[in-house]
Amino acid sequence: MSSQVSAQSAIKTGARRSRRLGDLWVALAFLLPSAVGFVVFYLWPTIRGFYLSLTDYSLLGDAQFLGFDNFQRLFNDPLFWNSLRVTLLYVVINIGLQTVVALALAVLLHRLTQSVTIRGLVLLPYLVANVVVALVWFWMLDYQLGIVNQLIDWIGLGRIPFFGSETWAIPTIAMINVWRHMGYTALLIFAGLQMIPKYVYEASALDGASEWRTFWRVTLPLLRPIMALVLVLSVIGSFQIFDTIAVTTAGGPVDSTRVIYFYIFELAFERFDFGYAAAISVVLFLILGGVAMAQLKMLRAGDSDLS
Amino acid sequence: MSVLTRTQRPELSQDRAASPRPPINWGRVVAWTSLVVLLIVTLFPFYWMLRTSLSNNRSLASEAGSLLPADFTLGAFQRVLGMASTEEALAEGGSGANVNFWLYLRNSIIVATVVTVGQLFFCAMAAYAFARLRWPGRNKVFFLFLTALMVPPIFTTLPNFILIRDLGLLNTFAGIVLPTLFMTPFAVFFLRQFFLGLSREIEEAAMIDGAGHLRIFFRLTIPMASAPIATLAILTYINAWNDYMWPLLVGQEENVRVLTVALGVFRSQTPQGSPDWAGLMAATLIAALPIMILFAVLGRRVINSIGFSGIK
């Protein structure tokens, strides 16, 4: 007993002596590997990315410093503006549809079943690689042999060139990714639904409110902060569409799916215009930062509905 | 409150008493139907992948609308696993190109396993330093780590490619795994949150018994946080398995080519006129199946974790 007390007091005096540094040396040892990873593969490339955006660099030789020429060029590059327009179109269709479908799915799951298996099935598309999802739908939506066009044929409508037409390509790719993400998004919303206390529903049932009315007047307002967070996550993810396009349309037909990620990829690794590609990724960086800020502001505005 | 219930309840029971059988609740019927439709939409592509992969590619055109495999055969799997001769492959509508998905499967397993083990171990160490140790500047360094979450991946991909090339690591496993081997900000953040919640008393008791930090980390912290570590491990494994852009850039060559990259190559190799759909679907199934099995075995953990890993 007494030895324990003295040991504790010894620790206390030791702690007092090294309060300024604390466990600094131990901490440095524990941090070393991840700090190396952070500096070499996150911090340094970020700084280097900004520098590259001010240069002309073709992967061979040294980078030539240009100043802001790349950014001037970008203003007059129709393909850049096209990629922004196409990306925005994709994000709007993707997020719009995905949020509505996921919300409906989450509410259905919440009201109808507790089954973890059903929730697992719903999550399945999200676990499969983008490339796999893209190829399966590429096959299902094939103009000649795809099952979806067979169905459309049976109904008596005209076949749709899902990947082959400029009007259909982006909506098609947006729908494919709605399919992949709706279950995951639904489970995020589902977690939010579970945080709404039961008594709120009991009270609205006692007041004789229908399910429909309860959804619009009770569930949705209480879900607002969670919806805002889900939107932050999914909008930023949506801007980064690449895999699906890379294995299906590769930017075509006629630039109609040349989204910003794919344009940067092409500039850097097919045309070896690294400096210009870096300049566009700086713009993307700024756009995504702006989107996140705006959305987080929205989030704070909807903070305290429940408590 | 109690007054309210008393005045409302009788009305409800009167309603029930008025009808002898409970009336069909059409709202619930519509709701269940919508859920079933959504589930069918979710699962049908998986069935279609399987159905096509078991078909003879030459028969797909004539039986495009059939729900069963067209002219059942395992030829597509033999083809993509490099177990069919060129003549056999051509006879069933393959491209005849030499593909070996065993090799790509092996490469994917190597990459995903190394990334998962390394990343989790190093991130757990970092999380321990951020959550359990006291040192000056701790919060500032942690915040700096978190800012990396704000940088879009493609932004660091360009300079990282140059770095990996300059190190001579193109087309090596090291080049593919290095950027995510040591840390991702998300993993550090996720683990730190859990380590913060662990009881300090057990640690202090161990310290009095003379245990050092290394011992506490291995014998106390990791075992106590084994559940969240397992969840994170599954998520990391799936992400590493599904990654496409980075291995596409640095791992084109056959001996390090992972499944996702191989699928892209296979798709671009197929002749424009008559693609080998059966072979392509067999290959996608091979790429998807390990993750689906992993999920079937360990999935419950992931499903239940989605609330906090996504939001908190």
C-alpha cells in the first residue's frame, strides 16, 4: 500500500519535472512512420503541385518556370470550360437522384425492417470496384445486346444509345453511380434516423398525423443536419468521378463526358502537359474547398433542432 | 400529456372495433413493394454478371433476352484464367489474347494486404501518440495531418507520380503501395477517436507496474481497440482492392498489374465489333468475388459501423 503511494508520488514529481516536454520523445518515435508518409506523400506533393502549376513540364528535362501563364491559358481553353460544365451536370444529376433515392430507401428500411441482412444487400454495390460496376452496366446498357435495351424493345420504345449519344452519356454515368452509392448513402441517413428519439414519432401518431405528414413535418426537419453532412461527403466524392468514365466512354462522344478529373488525367499522362494539368487541379482544389466551406456553413445553420 | 392520451385512445379503439378484420394497410403494401423493387434493382446486375459469365459468347446475341445462361459453359472462366487454348477461346467468341487473371488476383491480394497491414499499424502508432501521450504541439500536428483530408487526391497524384518515377519504382509493388502504406488522414483520425475513449486507469496501473509505452501499446491499446481496428481493416482492404487510378499510372506491367487495371486493359483489348462479354463478365466476377466473400463473413461489423465512420 505504502509503496504504491510512494510510486505514485514519484510519478507525479517526475511528471512535474518534465511537464514542458511531456512524452515528446516517445511520441516522436510513435509518429515517425506516419510522419514520413505524411511529409513525403501528402505535404511535399501538395507544395510541389502548386509549384508545378506555375511551370511548363513535360516529364522530361526540367520544369520551366512560367508564372501565371497556365492560368491565363486555362481561361481561354474551351475544353477546360467544357470539363467544368460536364462535371457540374454530372454532380447535379448524380447528387439529386442519389439523395432522393437514398432518403426513400433509408426511410423504408427504418419503418419496415430491422434486418441486418437486407441492409447488407443494399450495401453490396458500394463494395464492388468502380471499374467492375462500370463494366457490368456497360454490358447491361449495350445498344445491341444489353438487357436494358431488350426491355425497352419489349415495351415498344426505341433503343437508347446510352453511352453512344452526347445527351445520354452523362445521365447514364450519373445513374450508374447512383446505383453504386444509393445503399451506402441510405445507410448513412439510416444511422441519422436511428438518432431521432421514438417519442417524437409517438407524439405525432397521437396527434393523428399520417405517415406521409410525419415524414415531411417531423422526420425531414430533424434529419437536416445529417442530410447536410451526407451532402458534403457525397458532393465532394461526386466531383471526383473518373474510374467509370475511364473504362467506358473515355471522355467521348465528342467531349461530352470529359469531366475535370479525366481532363487532368489526359493532359498529364497522355499529352504530358504536366504543368497545365497541375494548374487545372489547383482550380479543382479551390472549387472543392469552396464547396466544403459553403456546405459546412449550411451545416452549422442546422445544428440544434433536437436538443 | 396524460389528458391527451385519454381523449385520443378511445377513438382509435372504436375505429378498430368497427371493422371485423384489420383492413389492408395500403400504405404498407406500397412501402414493401418499393423496397422490394429497390432490392431487385440493387441485386439484378450481380445476377446478370453471373448469368453472362456462364454463357457462350457466341450465343449471347441470339439469346439476348433469356434470363438463363445462353448455352451454358465454363469456357469464359477458363479463358480469363488462362486455362483455355487459343482455339478454344476463339471458338467461344473470346479474343484469343493471352490473359491470366490468376496473376492479377495474386497481385491484388499482395497490394491490398500490404497496404492494409502497413497502414493500420503505422496509423495506430500515430493515433496512440495523438490520443494517449502528452507532448507540446500535439494538437497542432494533428490538425496539420487532418488538413490532408482537404486536398483532392488527384492534386497529390501528379507530383507523387513524378516522385515514384524518379525513385525508379514504376512497375513495382513498392511504387503501388508506398503512398498509402504509411498513413491516410482518415485512418489516423478514425483510430484516434477510439483511443481517446479508452480508460486511462488501466494504462496508469500498467505504468506503475513498470510497463513502457511500447508494451502498453501492444498489450493494452491494440487489444482494447480490436473491434474498430478490424472494421477499419476491412474498409482499408476494400479501398485498396478497388483502387484504379494510382495502379493504372504506376503498375501497367503484367507482373504487378492488379485486377482493376487488368479489367480496363481486357476491356480495351476486346475487338470493337464483337466484344467478349462473357469473358469480361467472368473477369469482373473474379475481381468482385473476394470482396463479396470477405463482406459475407465479416460484413455485420461494417454495416453497424457505418453510422459513426461516415458521420462522426
